[in-house]
Amino acid sequence: MPATYEPGEKFLRVVQLFTRLADTETGLTTTQLAAELEVTTRTVQRYIATLRDSAGIDIEESNGRFRVGTGTRLPPLQLDRYQATLLLVALRLLHQLRPEQDPAMVGALAQLSRALRVPLVVRYLQRLLAGAEAKPSNPERQAVERAVIDGFAQLRAVDVEYIDSSGRTSRRVLRPYFIEPSAEGRHIYVLAHDGASRAVRTFRLDRIRSARLLAETFAVPEDFDVDTLLGDAWNIWRGDAAEDVVLRFTAESAQWVAETAWHRSARISRLDDGRTEVRLRVASEVEMRPAVLRWTPHVEVVAPESLRNYVAGALRQAAALYEVSNSNGAGTTGGRTRRRP
């Protein structure tokens, strides 16, 4: 092994190993791989274990020769650098959504590194992988999610135990139609036909406590369209009837409002006094509440009344909390407001 080798280079070596195993048809021995990577055969064996156990990649062995398995792989994707870069950005978002290690993401990173042979990108992927590996491992959680993903990919029903937002546990059979991320809520959702309600419903993936893949197969209806289904949703929630929302922003926030990626129903207009008015039609104003609170104190909710009352009440509660805190001396030192370090 060269004297310049450092542990931080492991990612690059694993990617090189994956590339060689994916390119070979006849397979390579650990001795051949060790010579190419300038590491020991024992290190090669550890790298192969990393690809198998951490990245979930099928590595075949025949007569001491290794290669990436052909039986479980999807057909190869032909990506240009623009498509691969967009996938890289998507993986970055996925990394932010995942509180725990995701072996499938590690494998995807290895494949992207192979496609984007750019030093800067490889270094970026190395840091991204280091962050992914630093997250806590949860094999039980991974098994649950893989069962749901298998149901989605193989069009097979999944028996799950689900905990709703109120903490109630139920057993139900889901037929996963689509998997939808939520950047705002930092969660991943499963849009599935629910055997209990006999309707298409939305389930938060992390609230599925157990999952068992069933032999039953299903077909996604021809008229199922995720964009139509979630078209009125502010994020992921659906409702029986859409609600009209009117927001008015202060003049100093005009540029910020103009640069915001709004709901597709948004109509933005500048008022005579310099304020900006945003009109939207969404499935549920309740789902908008955290976002509207983030825009305070630069926004006034004009409609609906339920959203206006909620925001006003939340601000009153916050003001009262600070008044009590300040009266007890919290938040001040020597008569001056504390600043963040």
C-alpha cells in the first residue's frame, strides 16, 4: 500500500472497485483488484463487503472471481452530465431528508461518481457519503422501507403497521402507487391504495413501523396521476374542497416575495401602497400554517379567517412568552440583549 494512502480515500477506492466490478464480464480476483487499487487483498474484501452490506449492491462470486450481479440490476441509464448533475442535487436533498443511513443512497452515489468523473464532483460526493455514513444505522428501519419500495417497484401489496399523527396504531394493506418527497416537511410519503378505507391515501414513510411484502399483485389505475391528485395541495395534504388564501406582504419584502417559488395557483400583484398581495387556492390552509409563521412579521393573512385567527393567536402566544421570559430576566445580560455567539 502506498505511504500516501489515507483513510479518507476509502470512498474513492470503493468507487474504483465498483467501476471495475461493473465493467468486467468474467469477474476479477481479489489479488487482481488489490494490485489495481494498490491495497491488500484483505482491504479489497472489506470494500466488497461495503458494497454488499452498506450499499446493497449484489456482488456475485464464482470460482474466486467477483463482479456486480446481473440478476437484480435495472437496465443501465444513459445520462449526460446535465442529467447526472440534477440527480446529484436530488441526492443532496434526499440526504437532508434522511435522519439515518440509507444504503441505497450510498450505492447511488457510487454510480454517480462513475458517471461524473470530475474531481470536484468526486470530492463533493466523498463529503456527502461521509455525512451519510455518519448517520446512525438502523437495519430494522431499512428493512421496513425496502419492503415498501419493493411493493412499489414490483406492484405488490404490503401489509403494514402504521401510526397516525394522533399516535393511533392500525394494521392495513397498502398498494403503493407512488413515493413523494416533501422538502418543506423533510419527510417522504407513500401514495397508496389503502385496503382499510378502500381509497388512495397518503402515508408518511417513517410512520410505517413494520412492513411485510405480500404475494398479491396489483395494477396502478390508468387514470392515476400524482400531479392531479396533489395539484391543490400546498405540500402533500389533500382536502375535500380547495380554500382561497390571501396574503399581504410588507413593501420591504417585495423582492423576497417575488423570488419565492409559490404554489402553482399563486397570483401575485403589487398594491398601490407598495405591499404585495398573493392569492392562492390550496387543498388545506392548515398545511400552510408553518410557512406563514416563518414569513412573520412581514405578512398579514387576509383570508381565510381560520388561518388569520391561527396566525394572530400564535403571535400573541409568542409575545406573551417573551414578556414572561423578559420579566424573569431571561434573554438579557447586563441590560443588553444576548447575541448568538
